[in-house]
Amino acid sequence: MTKEQFVLDLEKIGAIKFGSFTLKSGLTSPFYFDLRDMISFPFILEGIADLLVERIKDMEFDVLTGIPYTALPIASLVASKMQKPLVYMRKEEKAYGTGNNVIGKFVKGAKCLVIDDLITTGASKIETAEKYEKEGIVIKDFVVVIDRSLNGTEELAKDGYKLHSLITLDEIVQLLKSNNLITDEKVREVEEFTASLNKPKTEKVKYINPLTQKLLDKMKEKKSNLVLSLDVTTQKEFFNMLDKVGDEIVMLKTHVDIIDDYDEEFVPKLQEYAKRQNFLIFEDRKFADIGNTVRHQFRSGVYKISDWAEYVTVHMVAGELILKGLFEGLENRAGFVLARMSSKGNLLNETYTRKCFEAAKKNPQWVAGFIGHGNSVEDIKRFKAKFPGSELLMMPGVKKEKGSDAMGQQYITIEEAVGGGADCIIVGRGILKADDPSKEAKLYRERAWKAYKERV
Ligand code: 5BU
């Protein structure tokens, strides 16, 4: 089948439509492609598979996949014709980091070629690649049947992927025109429409939260991006440890509710240390309830956290109004939103992470940063690239060596964390359990600061 025949066939079965269509984005488009029915016409399916085989026969790959739903049957046929192994990803998303989402046999590190029917912006292709990469499959190339994007090639290239297409929107329009299947006026409309589309906005929000700035300033002043997670259960241990390591840290992270002998002297003493040793205070309370309840949990009760902790952690599971519940009417308080967690099998998936970014974008005055983690430098880079603005990436689950504990904590190294984009590393047992915590804190601080300086 020739490309021309293919386009004419698509037109015949109604897969290419010209008229006036409202897109998901709200824009009105003079054309619309719907390739879903194509698979029900054996001669078209066969033809498209042959065209794809021709296009990819010289490319290097170990396995082949198609993105469900439309491209999967196409990829099956191509795989069969080329005698290449087929794999595919479940469409229902399992939780972040749980693995086993790929169906089919492959060896870790296999190079996979991805087939899809259309490309519009490239965003969903990148998401697909990330999911495969988490499963140990390497993706470099995408082949699409129709490229109707404005700058899909550039968008994919930014993340290191190459886009190949069988046919572009321009070619389709020209072929239809030369076959008198659309009027000159329609051609003009399509051209005007594509020209009028602005490039997708990838620009970051300019606003900087004052508490983001405050932490950045403190990091610079103290030449440290080390946050100590002081997870001990008595005041004695707590302040003894601060005596040893307080000078090395930019911020102290507390779990105030694990202190057995908490009393009203704790907070004033903590504040006195914070002043003398020049660090900020972050209570890792992880608020997660409805707005009205978290307001009380933050401002009342035994601990009255809002009186002394400038930063707290916030789960977005109850919806973004939790931010209003926590911070409305308070000066100089902001949250770190938990966009990803470090623990094995946690249920935060990519959709959830994206929702966290959207919530932060709408409420920048209440979000100083995100808590996040990743399994490689590349993974963290891509995660951070999606932050809406200049929020900081705070990363727990960091140690000198990769590893895990018996209760689900997963560790990556200082250099991986900071190299990937962590602005601050959050370290607990790596320092607390060391023979010489003071020496260890110095070492963490030096390594993390060096990696930070190299990155920024
Ligand atoms: P560790 O001893 O370095 O494993 O302590 C890590 C700290 O960070 C601990 O206080 C956790 O409650 C906290 N933490 C985490 O480890 N992982 C996460 O995803 C989040 C917080 Br959110």
C-alpha cells in the first residue's frame, strides 16, 4: 500500500474528518482524526503494518510495543511480520514502583520500539516511556502513524527520544487536495488553525514562595542542604544529638509526636537551638484530613505545631483545600507536598503526582516545595522537570549507599539524589546511627553541598 492509498482509505472509512470539532483543550479544530475503526478493516490494517515494517526495518530494537488501545493490534501485526517479540503495558496503572506492569517476555535493559497511532504534543509518549523505563525497558524511538503535532519532535528530543512518523498532517492535506477531496478553503482553514496554535506552554510559574526563598537563602548562608530527621524518642537524646550536628544542618525535621517526655519546655528549647545553631524548623506531621480537621491539628492540641514549625508536610489525598485549612490566615507558614514517597509499595502513582503539581500551581502561596524520591538520576530529573514553578525538591530515603530497611524504606545515594535534582537531602538514621554522628553529619553535608554546587 502506498501512503496515498492509505490516506484515501482513511478518508473513505471516516477516520479523517473535516468540519468543526471541539478539542479536549477547548479549541475548535477544522479537522479530526480518529483511527480507532481502522483495525476493523483488514486491508487497511495489513497496509499500515506493511508501511510500518518498511519504516522501521533498519532500526535497532529487541522488543516492540504498541500503546493501547489502537496501536496495540497494529504492533502485534508488525511484530508478527518482523518476527520480533511483542510486549505491552497494562493500561490500568499499578502503584508507583511496584513493577510487573509489562505483559510479555523481555530481559532487563531490552531496547523497545514504541508504535502509536497519533502524536499531538508528545506528553503522553514521555509518560509511556517513563513507565517502561521503571520496568527496566529502554526506550529511544517512537514511531507514529500520523504526526499532527506542532513540535512533537522537539518535545520528545528534549527528553532524549526520537520521533519517526509515517505521515504528517501537511502531507495528508496535500494528498487529499490533489485528489479533490477537500476544498482550497478547507486547506486554508487547516493551515490557519495550525499556524494559530501557540506552542505548548512548558514555562515555569515565575512566583517564588517566600518560604522557598527563605530556605534557599539559609542554604546559601550556611553552605548546607542537609536536613536532619531527628527521629529519637526522648528530649535528652534529641538535644544531645543537636549539640553534635546542629551546626551542619540547614533545617531540622521533627516528628514531635514520638517524643515520650514531651513537655512545655521542649519548644522553647528547640527554638533557642534553632537560633543559636542557625537552622529552620520543619515538622513532618504529614497532614491528610479534611480542611477543618487539619486546621485544628495544626494550630491546637498539645503541640500547637503552627506556633513553631514554619514548614510541615501535606498529603494531597483529601484534595487541595487542605492547603487552605492549614495555612489560611497564617503568616510565614508553608507546606511540602508529598508528591512521591520513598517507601516500597507506596500507592502514590503518576496521576496522583501530577494532581499534586496542579494543586500546588493553584496555591503557590502555601507550597514551598515537594517531597519526592526516585530510583535513578534520570527518574528524578524527569520528576522535577514537571514541578510547576521554583518549588524545592526535598528528598528523604538518602544514605551513603543504596539499600533498604526491613520496613519498606528505600535509600538512594547522596549523589544520585542531589544530582537528579534534590535541593535538600533529608537524612535520619544515616547520621543518627553512626558511631560518630558529628563526623558523619559533616560528611553528608560536604558531599551533598558539593553535589548541589556541581548541579546548579
Ligand atoms: P531515615 O532514617 O533517613 O530513613 O529517615 C527518613 C525520614 O524521612 C523519616 O522521618 C521519615 O518519616 C521521613 N520520610 C521518608 O523517609 N520517606 C518519605 O517518603 C517521607 C518522609 Br514523605
